Amino acid sequence: MTATASRRRPRRRADLGRAPQDTRGGWRTYLGLAAFLALSAFPLYWMFVIATSDDEAVSQIPPTVVPGGELMNNLHEVFTLQQVYFAASLINSFIVSAVVTASTLFFCSMAGFAFAKLRFPGRDKLMIVVILTLTIPNQLGIVALYILMGKFGWNGTLVSVIVPFLVSAFGVFYMRQFIMHAVPDELVESARMDGALTMRVYWSIVLPAIRPALAVLGLLTFVATWNEFQWPLIQLNGTPFPTSMVALSDLASGNYVIYRRVLAGAFVATVPLLVLLLLGGRQIVRGIMEGAVKS
Amino acid sequence: MSLTRNAPPASATEPAHHRSPKSGYKSRNWLHRFDNKRVPYLLISPFFLLFALFGLFPIVFNGIVALRNWRLDDPTLTGWAGLANFERLLHDEDFWNALVNTFGIFILSTVPQLLIALMVANLLNRKLRATAWWRVGVLLPYVTPVAASTLVFAVIFARDNGMANWLLSLVGFGEDAPLDWRAYKWSSWIAIATMVNWKWIGYNALLYLSAMQSIPKDVYEAAAVDGAGPWRQLWRITVPMIQPVLVFTVVLSTIGGLQLFNEPMLFEENPAAASGGSDHQWQTIAQLIYKVGWKDLNLGYAAAMSWALFLIILIVAALNALATNRLGGGRR
């Protein structure tokens, strides 16, 4: 582009003008990242420490940083507490997250396929509608949604925290972007020349080609659903079948709160997501970097 | 974004498969016509049906609820309230207090969050060993349930023997009278903003990183002429080049930050109260809506508040996007 590009630079200043992503990270880079990572991980680690300790640990000065041996004891208390339904809440969270994830994957990949590869009048306008719905704050209709659920007789049931989330605008958008590039037009066209119906094309050509995208969207959806708090709290607080987030807030409510118990519960409710991050972390990173959207 | 780039005009070309069925059986013809004309709509219909029912309808209906008397504890008290709910809102000290709190926490969380995210992204934007693992690592807070992490922070910010106070005492602050984080507006805001920052910095850093990596490399070569070091490189080249994603994150943080609910709820010593402190020091609007609707059981009034919150979000998001455009770019 300029003279500098072709001029041989002295070795010392080799980094000058080189794109950052081609510059090797120095010790300061690693130190900075390690410090940031430590701060990110510390609350989780400390949650584990308190979850494994006795009552003293939480108010010890200077704070304990070594896990104790009381985890089983604390867990036993959490799981046997009346009125909190902790064990059931974990199962409920699994049911809700799994159903929402499966349905999101199915509906979003179908819609994404239609928007990416099929031609029909109004397609582009409808796609813009999908994108616009992304920007609507979810607080806006919350009161009316509650009343609507009441009319259906779903208030206080798991159905009420599943049905509104069966499909997501972000999912449709993400799938459309992916399918546009991952599935060649010629493949779709030639399959149809051979007389394959649309659903057949979806099943035999599109689905196998978009497995990576399904993994990404599935992980993001599962994490988001598992962590959902406000709507499940409105719907399920005080019922015998809360989700684990609602059960956690119950655990932390009351006049006298036992923190080793609360954090033991918090730890259990976090572990499934940590496992997901460990197994599918790269996919989650990819999903976010390809343009994921907060909740 | 390239929303329409690959889409040819819908009616200009006949789809290839229209001329396809070589074996011209009547029934297959009918089936294929149905497949061509109707099936695409069937495929996208689940989204639109579910959105119409659980997204659009509640928003419209919310407007009606806001204009009516609608109480959960007294189903007989119905009928139109006119603008009474909105009038009440104007004179409701709790609402204005919650508005101030929401904005205070919003600013304390958004500004450091995005700045630090930029720094972290800049660090990640190098040739690193185990690149993938650093990126996965910064997502630890993102996957942690807010309910769980907030409860940890509630312990850290305890008045007696809390870890935050212990750290402060190490630097000689509050040794004899430990800070009661929940007692004052400023301290409770800082505590809550810390939780929000903790959760979202890594996520935003990845968004920035993804934008940074798509900056053409020759831009950096060109800048080497005036000897820009890494620091100036960041501010003079990288930041202006990723401006669209900056605007995007600002808008996202605005939408999320002004609806803040989980952290203030669970920071409370007794979350069931939903009061946001003994004197509502940190009660946010979303929390107030929850309290008015499901503790005071006044759904009509809660609906009116939702509308007010929506309006505020709209205005602030627009202003923010505008300001970020100006600040970030300076070009055009």
C-alpha cells in the first residue's frame, strides 16, 4: 500500500505496522489475561469453597480460600429442605431447557432454511420483521403475557415457562446466515430437479450440513434457558415445581439465611453449565463471535 | 448487515424446480405446486405464529391493561381507568427513585464494562498459545447463572466480615467501621454494577475480538508510517474500525441494563421482599414492576410502568447509538 509495506524493516521494530493478531503476545499480554481470568473465576471458586465449608468459613477473616470437607453434608441439607423442592427443581430445569432447545433447533433451522434457500413472495420483508423483533425489550409485554397464560390456565405450570420460548428470532437469523453459506444452491436445485420435496431436502441435505450451527445454537439456547430467572420466578414461585433458579432464590429468602447451604445449592445449579462450557466452549465462543445477541 | 444481498428479486426468475417434474402425473404436479407455493410459508409459520401470540399480542394487550383497573386480589374491580395509571406514575416517588437507581447502576456498569472489554479484546487479539482456551475462559461468568453468582457476591459484599470490606481494610479503609454496602445508594450501586460488569465483560470482549479480527491488515501497515505504537494503534486504528460493533454493544447494554432485575433482586438479604433495600436504595424499574404487579397485585399499574420503561429504553438507546457514532468514528 505504501512504501513501508515493501521496505524491509529493522528486526527490532518488527512489530510496528504489523496487525495485532499477527503479533506474538508478550509476557504482559499473558499476565493481563491471567489476571482477568483469575478475577472471572474467583467468585465461582469461592462459591465452591463456601459450599464445602461449615458455618464459620463464610465470616472468617482473612477469608478461607481452601475448600473444606462439608460438601456432602451441605448438599444433603439442601436436597432435604422442605418447601424448596431442590431436587425437583433440577429436573424441571433440565426438562424446560431441553424442550426449549430441541424445539428452537427444529423450528429455527426450518425457518432459516426457508429464508436462505427457498423463493417465495414477501421473503425479504418477512426476514426484516424477524430481525426487528430482536430489538423488542422482553419486559414490555410481561404483564399481559401473564394474563394471557392465565386465560390458557397455564399459570404456575412448567408449560408457561416453555411455550413462549419455543422459537427465537435470533435462532432464525443465525440459521439463515449459516445455511446461506453452508448449503450450496446447486445441491438444493438438483435435488428438487430429481423431484425431492422441500421437507426431504431439509432432512437429507440441509440438516446434515448444519450440524455445527445446531451445536452452537443449541448450547446458547440451553444456557440462556437454564439461567432464565424473572419469568420463571413470576410463574413458579411458591409452586411445588420451581426451576432451579427459582429454588435458589427461595433458598436465599427468609429471615435467617445459611450461606453454606445457599452456595452449595448455587454450586449444584452451576455445575451443568460448567460442564457444557468445558465440552462445548469452542462452539459457544464461535456462536458469540459470529454475532450472538444477549438473551 | 447483508440482509438482502444474496436474494434475487422474488418474481424475476422462475425457480428452477418449477419446470422439473418430467413425469407429468397430475397428482405429483399438484403435490409439487403445493410444495413450491405453500410449504415455504409453513416452514416459517411457527416463528410468526408463536411471536404473534406470545410476543406481539402481549405488547398490544399490555397497552389495554395499562388503561384499565386490573387487580389480582380483587377481580371485581374492573373497567376503564383511563389515564389514571399513567397519572399516578407521574407522582409516584417510588417510580422516580427506581428510575434514578436504574440509570445510576446502568452507567456504573456499562461504561467500565465496555472499556475493560475493549482492553481484554485487545489482549486476546494477539498470537497466543492455547488461543481457544483463553476465549473459553473469559466466558466463565457468561455461563454462570446470575442467580448463583449474585448470591456469591451478596456474601462478598456483606457488612460484617465480608470479603470486599476485608480487602478495603487491607488498604486502611473502614477498619473500625466496616462499610455497610446495602445501606447507601452509592455503595449498593457499586456492588450491583460490579456483578453486572463481572458477568458481561468477557462476552463483550469476544464481540469486539470478532470485529477486530476482520480489520484488513494493510490498515496497520499504513499506520506504521507515523510510528504508531500498540497503544496508539488501538485507539487510532482499531477502535474507529470496529465502530459498528461498538454501537451494537452500547445498544445491547442499554436494552439489558435498563431492564436490570436479577442482580438487584438477589442482592437483597430477603429476596422475596423485592424492595431493593430498606429504603429502596437500589430498587430498579424492572424490580418495581415485579413488586407492583405480583406483590401489590396491581397489574394495571405494572403495565403502565412497562410502557414507561419501554419509552425510556427507546429514547436512551437512540441517544446512545447517536453519541457512540459521533465519538467512535469522527469520520464522515
